[in-house]
Amino acid sequence: MKIAVAGKGGVGKTFIAGTLACTFASKGLKTIAIDADTSPNLSLTLGMTQEEAAHILPIAENQQLIDEKTKTDYPGVFKLSYTVDDIVASQAVSTLCGVQLLVMGMVRTMGSGCACPAHNLVRTLMSHLIVERDEILIMDMEAGVEHLGRGTAKNVDILLIVTDAHQASLVTAGRIADLARPAGIPEIAYVANKVTSTEAEAMIRESAEKHGTSVLAVLPFDQEILISGIQGKPVVSENRFEAVARVQSLASGLEHNFLSS
Ligand SMILES: Nc1ncnc2c1ncn2[C@@H]1O[C@H](COP(=O)(O)OP(=O)(O)OP(=O)(O)O)[C@@H](O)[C@H]1O
Ligand SMILES: [Mg+2]
């Protein structure tokens, strides 16, 4: 099952992607989390310390790996055809809850057609992961769906668009939904986060409907989660939080829909 998590900045994408990943891993399912954000912080959400996180070298910045994969004997000429399967084994970092984490780096401009080796490697690796690997894959993305590209997007099983009830978040969520559909993503659903009232929930539901989709989960705003986030203390495995419990239910629903068929 391949899940992409998108939405406006700060709506809770990383919190939700991390909680989903930990939930699947704790059920014994092989789970790879991909940090596809240009300022990666999924590692912290998955329980790593700042120091451990600082040691992770994003794929796009790993010059040795890039050279090894793409360099030829001719200056300015690089290989376009190579295998990347071994990158998962060599570069993925194990996290406390059992998730394998891959930090991509530099994904923002992937859709711009840049042909430099770092982008080419990240793009090849992403499409390999999305198209060929048979694991649970959870991608914490930046806003927009450009880097999914038309060819690989249809191999993502579901795009979760996280939004709160702010107008700006809803506008971005709608834009993403409108872009994702022609890109071929088969399932698109909203996750309502930081919900403070029934009115807020209704606004998110209305927006989802307007963009031809529905709300799969509603997570309440929780002051303690906000503070934990600010302090860099992960809460992804703490189901005493209603928001975490709701993501765990969402994970069960996704598992039921996509894995049992
Ligand atoms: N349900 C919630 N209640 C309260 N705070 C929340 C909730 N969900 C997430 N947060 C907090 O909101 C902040 C932003 O969350 P997060 O980093 O997951 O968002 P993001 O969408 O990944 O942001 P960015 O676009 O910067 O990557 C964090 O401090 C997090 O702890
Ligand atoms: Mg994030």
C-alpha cells in the first residue's frame, strides 16, 4: 500500500504521516517512510533525537552515492539507467517504532524537469519505490503533487490531504485535490486536523465535497500535541491522545481497504 500525505504548511502532515507509519510498523507490517520535504523533520516525529537526525544525509546530498550511481568516465555525462534497489537497504534508517526512514532532500524542483544527477537519482528512487516495491510506503510531502509526476502518481493508492479549517489551508487542500485527480491518483481523501468545533469540521467536510472527495478522519486540536511538537517530543505512539487514536483507526481502515483485497 502506497500512501502520500500532502497539505498546506503546518497543518499536521508530518504528525499524521509519522503516526500512520508507526501504527503500521507496530502491527508488524514492513513500513518505509519517505521524507520528501525539503526541510525534513519526519525523523524527529519518528522518535529520533536532534543529534541522530543531524547525522542523516539526504539522498540528494549524498554526493558519493550520486556519483556511484550516475557518474560516467565522460565529464558532464551521467548515467540515466541504473538500479536503485540497494539504496533502500543501505540508506534507510531504522527508527524506534520499527519504521525504515528514507530522507530524500531537494524534492521541490523535481517536477521542473531538472536533469542534474541528484534530481535524477531521487526521481528514479521515488518511482522505483512507488511502482515496484511491495511494502507499506508513506510519503510525507510538500504542498503540491508535482513531484509525483503523471507516470508514478497512479501507483500511489491513496493521497491523504491534511487540512485544518483555515481558509488558506482549505484553498490549498482544494488545489491539491484538483491537481491530483488528473495526475491519476486513484483515491483522494481529506484528513481534518486541529479541529476545534463542529463548525470547523463542517467547513472541512463542505470543502472536501466541493472538490469531489470526502473526509476519512477527523482529529481534534490538542494543546499538548502542539506543545510536544514545539518541543520536538514525538507523540506518535501515545494513544492516550485522541488525535493519535484517530490516526490509528484511520490506519486500520486503510489496511482493511487496501491490504485485505
Ligand atoms: N491535532 C493537533 N493538535 C494540536 N497540534 C497539532 C495537531 N497536529 C499537529 N499539531 C502540531 O502542529 C505543528 C505542525 O505539525 P506538522 O509539523 O506535523 O505539520 P506539517 O504539515 O508537517 O508542517 P510543515 O508544512 O512545516 O512540514 C506541530 O507542532 C504539531 O505538533
Ligand atoms: Mg512536515
